[in-house]
Amino acid sequence: MKLPVYLDYNASTPADPAVVAYMLPFFSEYFGNASSKTHKYGWIAEQAVETAREQVASLINAEPAEIVFTSGATEAINLALQGVFRAYHSKGRHIIISTAEHKAVLDTCAYLEKQGAEISLLPVDRLGKAYPEELKKLVRSDTILVAVMHGNNETGTLQHLKPLSDIAHSVKAVFMSDTTQSCGKVTVDVNEFGIDLCCVSAHKIYGPKGTGALYVRRKNPRVALSPVMFGGGHEKGLRSGTLNVAGIAGLGKAAEIAASGLWEYGTEMSRLRTLLEQQICDNDFCFINGSVKDRLPNTTSITFPGIRAEQLIARLPDYAFSTGSACTSASDEPSHVLLAMGLSDAEARATIRLSLGKKNTTEEILAAAAAIRGAVSQLRSKA
Ligand SMILES: *Cc1c(COP(=O)(O)O)cnc(C)c1O
């Protein structure tokens, strides 16, 4: 067993060797600029980008022309939120987001608020679920955008998006969903879910870091966006800048592999997670956060009342996992997602996230569960 055991796949995943092999020729051999229209170097690069566009579109049941390549999900989210805010100014300035959103959404909306946007927060319940009845109370004729994430990065809770997107569309608002964690783990279908904007990040689906995509609906309705980046008019003017051909090719390959293995992935992750939860949690030793019914198959958020998650992590250097999300564990704040779900400050600080992935084995899961249980008991006996 290789130490430390990696149990933080929602923070990032290792690139699949098949993805790396597929990317390599695009660094030195086929290094052309995908915008060079006058020679073969450019054509080969462009072909690689267009193949990736089809592969990414296919993962979410979109059309290739609806995919805009970016540097990742954070950039895609910025383009979506800032782009809608500027393009829909004449309709209004009201934006609704759920309280369990990722920092990329929260921080961008905080910025837009300074630019004159009015932000309303859609609450979530104890399981992290957002409800159509609550959204109905918030939508208005000047609402331009509703954003509710699909799979939560900390708890794994999955939202039923269609009832929410229907309400957004009833006031002609754009419906956005941060699908960074759900793409490649469970089915994401932009048509079935009524999604107008959503995002993919390669490094969350066994592809390279620094590459992602934004889905932008082109019909029923066609979404208008103002660009954030200018210079050259790449990606239909929505994202200027020379395309990262190797990264985009890797994203496409990763999307293709994820799409073809969705069922096997779900089955194996659920098996490992069930084992992990059964081994760690019995009686009132701990409790699991999020919806047990609607959850990403690889994610578990566990609270051990009476301890501090950092102390637990400090005792377990052979296991790589986190308190909340990688994006917030740098700060001292308890998880805003758990607080939004109604956990107390102390409970939120007593919570760890374990997110499993394709390379985890039964042996690793059993060892991790035993180590975590042992360390929790030790911490409690000292208290
Ligand atoms: C990782 C993550 C992001 C940010 O993605 P990057 O590609 O790393 O910028 C956004 N939203 C969620 C839910 C994530 O898990």
C-alpha cells in the first residue's frame, strides 16, 4: 500500500495515463496554433480542439458549438456570471444563488454586488437540498440568473435541477449550474435538467489541471454572454487567447473515458464508500452529512462530535483528506456549506471530507477507516 493514501479526489485527480499519452504529441510534434488557418500545423491543432469539443459536448448531451474552452471551472463560472450580468442589464440586476455554492460562485457574486447586482440567497435544508417552493418566493421579473450547483464538493449532495430550472425559466431567467463535481461521476444532461450554463474542469475528471469548459445554450433559449477576456476573438469572441491545445485534447479524452465508464465508476465508488462509512460509523460515534439518497457516489462528509478536524488530520499523516473543500481549508473559517445546512460552528469544525477515486483499493479503505476510528477515539479519551 502506497502512503500517504489519497482520499481527496474532489480536490483534484491524477491524470489518467491514457489522457497523458493522448496529450503528449500536442506539445512538440503537433504544436501548431489552432487559429493558424494557412497550414497543416494549424489544421491538426484545430482538429484536435474540435474533437475535444465533441467529446465534452457528448458528456453532457450538448452540441459541440455550445462548448467554450477555458482555463478551468473557476474561469467558466466567472465568464458565466459576469457575462450574464453585463449582457442582461436591460432586463435587470437580480441574481439568485444557493447558499451551498462553491467559492468561485460566491466570490464572483460578491464582486458583482459591488458592480450593482442584487444577490438573493436560496437556502438549503439539513441535507443540503434546495427547494422549488423556496425559489418560487425569490424569483422576480427582473431576475436575470439563478445558479444552483449540481453535486456539492463537500457533502456530495445532488440537487434535482429540473424543478428549479423550470421556475427560473418561468421568469425568463438564465439557469446556471456548477456541474464541476457531478460531470463524469453521474449523468449530467443539459436538456433533461434545463441547464443554460454549466461547467467542466479537466483535473476533477482525471485530466490535466488548467483546462475546463463552459457550456452555453444556443437555442430554447439562446444565452447571451459578454466576454471577460478580450484579444483575438477566439471561441466565438467569448474567450480570447491562444487555445491550450494539449490541455483541451486531454480534457476531451478525459471526458470520453468518463462518459464510457460512468456506470462502472458509480458502482465501484458506492461500494468503497459504503464500506468506508460502515467501518467508521456505528451507533453515535459520528454522523454523515448530506443526502444519503441523492449523493455523488465517491463523497462522504463525516462529523465526529467533540473533536477538531485539524487535530484528526494532524494525527493521520499517512492519509490525505481534508476538512471541507481545498479552497476553504486554507482559511480558519468553518465550512459555509455545513453552516448553511444548519450544523453548529463546533459540528462544522468537527467534520472531515473523504472523496474517493478510481485508484483507491479495498485495502486502502479498510486501513483508512481503522486509522480514523483509532485517532478519533484517542482524541476523545484525551478530552
Ligand atoms: C474544483 C471546483 C471548482 C473550480 O474548478 P477549477 O477548474 O479548479 O477552477 C468549481 N466548483 C466546484 C464545485 C469545484 O469542485
